[in-house]
Amino acid sequence: MDDLELRTATGPDIAAGDLYAALRLRAEVFVVEQACVYLDPDGRDLEPTTVHLWLSALDGKMASYVRVLAEPGGGRRIGRVVTDPDHRAQGLAARLLQEALLRCERPVVLHAQSHLVAVYGRHGFVPDGMELLDDGIPHTPMRLA
């Protein structure tokens, strides 16, 4: 992991090339690999309070990414946690999640793909509601107080 650089930008400050790389990675994994046809650019990527965190490989490729949004009424929402297929099984998403949590005011919420509840549980998240289908994939609302 020493060959990866942690990068971060707020919504208005993210470079066009970095935002493109994030959108491409998100589409590659969520839309193509997971076969979820949905409009990923949801209008929140460029908000002033949005924080993008990613790990960039030496070749410039985005290895892993996470987005942090402000929640109405306070707290943060973590989402779009994704790792490039060539960089999986290295703990990159966990590393980014830890970095994101250092920057987040509490509470922090997320919708975990249900098969990943235990992964988020290792970071202190607990289920906070009934399982739901999001784009055909079971998700569990989770919260970290």
C-alpha cells in the first residue's frame, strides 16, 4: 500500500480528471459489474460540503474511492465505497473508511450492501433499520454514533 497516495477534495475543488476517474470507477463496478442500471451522478458530487477521498496508484489509476456527504440536521453519510477490481483484497476500502471517519462529525450513516454488514461493523457501525432493496441489491441502513 506504500505505492498508493491518499487524495482528497471537496465538491467544488475536485479536478475534472479526478471526478471523471471516480465516476468511471463507480460506473465500472456498480453499473457494469453489479448490473445496477441507475444514474450515478446524483447532483451531490459538487456540493460544497461533499468530501471525496481516494487512493491513487503510481500510474494515476484510482484504486479505491469513498464519498462523504453532509446529512440534513447534522452528521455525515458515507457512500459510493468502491475499489478497482485490480486493487481488491488489499484493505483499501477499510483504509479509506478509517480516513473518512477521522473527518466526520457524528452521527455517521450509510446503506451497506447487506453482505458487507460485518465489514462495516468492524468500524463500529450497527444496523439501524430494516433491510431494503436498492437497485435490486439488499442493503442495510447502518449508523455510527
